Amino acid sequence: MKLTFNYLLLFISSSIVISCNDDATIANNTQQCDSTNTTFNQLYNNLANASNNQDVITMDLESHTYTFEVLSNKTICKIGYQSLPTFNTTPYVIEIHDNTSNTPLYSGSHVFSSTSTSYIAINPIQVVTGHSYTIKRIQTNWNGNIENTIGRLVNGNITFPVIQGDLKVTGSSFYGTGGPSDDWGIPYIDIVFEN
């Protein structure tokens, strides 16, 4: 009887240890792609809070883009955006392009929340130092009302490049059915780097 009890005790304690390890692994995987307070979000908020700058929803052009570089090699694991209230069921196309090698890295059509920035997980994309990249938010399905192409951006007294941590935004462009309007502001298209 004592031997059976010892085996039972050993089995229970082993199960607890294994369970704790699984929880730690899940927690670590979640933390690897954390979309809270991203480097881009910090950069954007710093600009929005600077004098003479505005955090606005405007710019009625189909493509909202910015170019960026990284100061150390990174992996993009999520992209965040917020749709217009009337467009929360209409997909936006998100693209990432490596300008240095002239290579498309990502293209996907996604629906985003209209009440706050929501995030889509993507297959990890490696971005490296010495390369220039462009991220685009494209809305061509504007239902005959060009105002359906507006989006959130910060504009005002912005001098490029803008650097936050390992992220360097080098310029922006807004175009499609007009424009281009270059370096007028930075659209809120959040890129999430793995931790």
C-alpha cells in the first residue's frame, strides 16, 4: 500500500511540474509577439504628443504608406490597424515590400476593428539592417465615396527620419485617385516585432 501511495505521489508531482512547464511555454510564446506598447506605437504617440502635430483621421487617398528601416535585425509577427466605423466589415489590403531587393514580403486582405487598433498575426517576416521597407494599407473598395479611404495618421511638424528604438521611419506617401502626397504625415499601421 505504501509503495502504491509513493507512486501516486510521484505521478501527481510530475504532472504538476509538466503542467507548469506547459504554461510557461505558452506564456513565452504569447510574449514573443506582444502588441502592447509596440515600438511603432511609441514612435507614433511621441509624434502625436509633440507641439504642432495632430493625431487625425483624414487623407482621402487609397494607399497610405510609410518606409522604414530597422537598426537591428527584427522579425515582424503582427500588423495592427483600425478601420473606419462604416468599414469594419470591408477588408483592407496590407502589403510589406523590401525596397532594397525589390521583393514583396507580404500581402493580405484583412478586416479590422473600428473601435480600436486590432491585430492580425502573420507568418514571421525577417527584416534586416541595411534594407529599406515599405508597409502599405490599401482601400480600393470605397463604394463611390472617396472619404471611405481616410485613415488615422499623425501630421504636422515631422522631420524624417523619425527614430524610436530599433525602428527608423524614413518617409511616407499617400496616393491613389490623387496624390501623391509625400512625407505629409505617418499613417497608423502598426508593425509588431517579436521580443
